[in-house]
Amino acid sequence: MATPSLRGRLARLGNPRKPILKPNKPLILANRVGERRRERGEATCITEMSVMMACWKQNEFRDEACRKEIQDFFDCASKAEEARKMRSIQGESGSLPPKKLNMLLQRFPNKPHVS
Amino acid sequence: MAAPLVKATRGWSDLALSVPSAILRLPGLTQVRWSRYGPEYRDPQIEKEYYRKPLAELTEEEKFERELRKTQRIKAAPAMKTSSVFEDPLISKFTNMMMKGGNKVLARSLMTQTLEAVKRKQFKKYHAASSEERATIERNPYTIFHQALKNCEPVIGLVPILKGGHFYQVPAPLANRRRRFLAMKWMITECRENKHRRTLMPEKLSHELLQAFHNQGPVVKRKHDMHKMAEANRALAHYRWW
């Protein structure tokens, strides 16, 4: 599929028609890409937390009565933390993440001039 | 941090130089906090157990790391980190948090006076108690300190989350270091603010530590208040995204 053409779209002296496009910035590629939209995460460890709070309600918020539930909550929290770290270390499966792309583009920027 | 460097220099074992790692230098930004040590400097290994291991027990990796450390440049160890048996990382951290204006001498003396006061109180109780109760009285100030701070650690914390233009206090699990920090912070704040003008810090701190050791007192109450608020806001838990 060909890209849509720019011929006769802008307001120029040689162009007899009304302008189709009126860009507010110059049509030049910038040396950065946009950020990836972060995907919607859900809250982790809700069930363990509610179990622990139910135990607290029954035992007047004493910690020694709810040891097991508290330990389960901690285990769930640490597992969730590790999973999050693994996901962030793995990075983007398809292309490079936008931060690395921006670093590369900073080092090798787009040439607006010919030479 | 040593692991990637080990992989990089395995191929060149005869080279004494280490591979310089690329520092991110952004144009127009100068680093404000920096150290005189370059990136090739390694952290010092202070633990005695590392050096006491007999040579036969070491794995290949550890033997290689030992050889590497002979040629690498190592930073100087900080003044407060020793390999002494008396050093306790929790006590050092607490002393640093108590310190004001860099007066480490005063903070350390306050810490030692606190531990002494705790010990004296417990010994007094011990000598006044009958022989059945004597077994239950803990006299080691370090165990009392550790247990008291452990009793003050909150299990769950509240995080302000912006949703629909309002900030909601959402219950969320806390990291271990955050919980330890909160326990120490609450203890110090309590001892600084809620005391009579003429009581000294060691006196007040020892009193609070002993109360926290028995799960009583204002610091443990603050922890319970935090838990109660989290329990009251448990419906907002879905506002979290992590």
C-alpha cells in the first residue's frame, strides 16, 4: 500500500488550490519515538489480604493470632514482586523498548540537511 | 555487579585491566552526586567468613573471583563498617537515623546509653523477680531491640493513588526494607516528640523499646492504627495496578 502523497496539500506559492493540510509544526521526523502505552495491570494478593483482614477483625488486630495469614500475604507479595521484576527484565518481546530506541536515535539522529 | 564483569574478562585472563563499562553521559546534564571512584572500582569484601573458607571448598567461580580481586582496584571500606563481632547492621542504621547534623559521636553515645539503660532495667526486674519468672525475663539488650523493632513493623501500608481527581489511601503490601524503615522512623519520632522536656533520649527510648518488646506502647498502637485504616479502606484495593 503506497503512502498518501503530499503533492498540493500545503499552502505554497505554486499551489493554486486551498490547502488541504495545515500543519502547526514542520513535517520533519523527530529523533524520538513515543512511549509504549502501559498495559492495565490488576491488583495482586487481594485474596490473601482479605483473608488476613478477616482474621484481624476476629482477633482484634493482634499479630500473633494471625501468623499464618500474615506469612501467606508476605509470600504472595514477594512472588508478585519477583514476577514483576522478571517481566521488566525480559523487556519488549517484539522490538526494542522506546527508551533504547530514543538513546540510539540520539546518537544517530535524523539528518534534516543533505550533506 | 561483578557477574557481568566476570563474563566479560574471562576471555582475556592475561590482561590486568578491567573492561570499562559505558557510562551514560547525557549532553547538557552534569552529575551532581559523584564519587572519585571510577566504574572499575569494586566494593570491598568485609565479611571474615569469605576469607576463612578453605581453598579446597571453593567452586570454580569463587576461585576465579578471588584471582580477579587480586588485580582489580577496590574502594576503601567506609569507616563505620567493620568485621567486628559487635557490629550490628540494624543498630548502625538506627544510629544513623537518630543522628542530627552529622553528629555521629552523639548519636552513638545515645545508642550505647539506651542499650545500657535497657540492660539495667531488665537486670533490676530480674533480681526482683522470683525464680519462676526469671526464666521469662530477657536481659540481652540486642535481642530486645531486634524484637521490639520487629513488633513495630507494619504488615500492610497505605499508598495515595490519584483517581478521578481525588487521592485515595489504598492498602498495598510494603517491601521489607520499607517496613523496617517505618518501624525505626516511628520509634524515633515518638521518642523525640512525645516526651517531657526534661527526660533524656536514652531514658525515653529504653522505655519505648521495652514497651514495644511486650507489644504495648504508642509505637505498636500506631502500627495497629495503620492496620485498622488499611482494613477500613480494603474496598479500594482494586485501585492498585501492581
